[in-house]
Amino acid sequence: MNIEIKKSVKPINYFDAINLLEKRLEDLYSKKDKELIWTLEHNEIFTAGTSYKENEILDNSIKLIKTNRGGKITCHGPGQLICYFVIDLREKKDIRKFITCIENTIIETLKSYKIDTFSDKDNIGIWYKKNQKINKVAAIGVRVKKWIAYHGFAININNNLTQYKKIIPCGIKDKGVTNLVNISDNDYSNLNNLLIEKFISNLKT
């Protein structure tokens, strides 16, 4: 597979990132450039997908950025690993299989840290259960245009969870949000490398 891998260390402006993804999609479609997997962080920002509702905003002081990805409202910020991608689905044309690929990538990567998580067909994302309480640890938001998938997913590592009290995260009221350091005090500095390796491996299947 001919995929460019980008790993940004400094926080990337949200609009700059989305503009790059949009341009890469067009260039990939016209065979001017290759597929992309890009890990990064954003500074604090609230974004809304195409299916969000106004009543999912609990704090009207937040600045909400409306996007064309799928899903509802989420929060990005320091301590959250984001994996953006531009992946060509024109040969397979199977969106459900691609979402499953993402889910498996996150679940298998977190198993490397002895953290057992799961997907839910009714509530997109990756979840962790402890003492009968279910919390989201990773969010997924994908858009497909011209059979090319882009946007991405985000894994909470040590981000500020109080920000999620300002919204109904992903429109789900009866479940919470957590991060990896709350689950298990590991060294997650290599998480992005493991994630990329697993993602590429799963894309090949």
C-alpha cells in the first residue's frame, strides 16, 4: 500500500488540518497524490458533525465548529490523539467494513496495553466498561466522498474530561467519557506508532 504517514508533534490548527484533508482527497481522486494517515493533536475545540442537535449543547458559551463529517458533537484538545486519514475505497466500496477496520484497529491497539474495549453497533465509538458503567474512550467520525474516506478518529489519553460536561458527547446521554490514564497508568508515548502499524495491517485485509 502506498500511504503517506505524517506524525505531527506540535498542535495543528483544526481548519488547516481539514483543508489539507480536503485537498488530499481531490488529489488522490485524480491520482496526483497518495493515501494519508496523519496523527496529531488539536488545541481545545468543539466540533459538530452533520447529525448534531442544538439541545446537545449544555454550555452556550462554547464556540462550536460545524463540520461535514458524520456524527454529533465532540471535544478535541491536548492529551487526545487524533488519527486523520484519506483512504481510497473505490475498489472495495464497503463503508461498513472500513468502519469495522477502524474499530478493530483501536481495540487491538489498546489490547497492547492490557485494556479491553469494545464497539457498539448502536453507538459508534470505542467503549470501556467497569463496575457496570460504560464510558467512551475513542470517538469515530468519517465522511465518504467519491468513495474516498476521510476525517478520522480520536483516542482520549490524558485529556481534560471536564470539557465534556459542556455538551452531550456524541449525543449519548446514558454513557460517559473517560481516558486511558483513568483506566490504566501506562506509558502511552508509543501509542501513535502502534496505532498506525495496526491500521495499515487491518487495511490490507
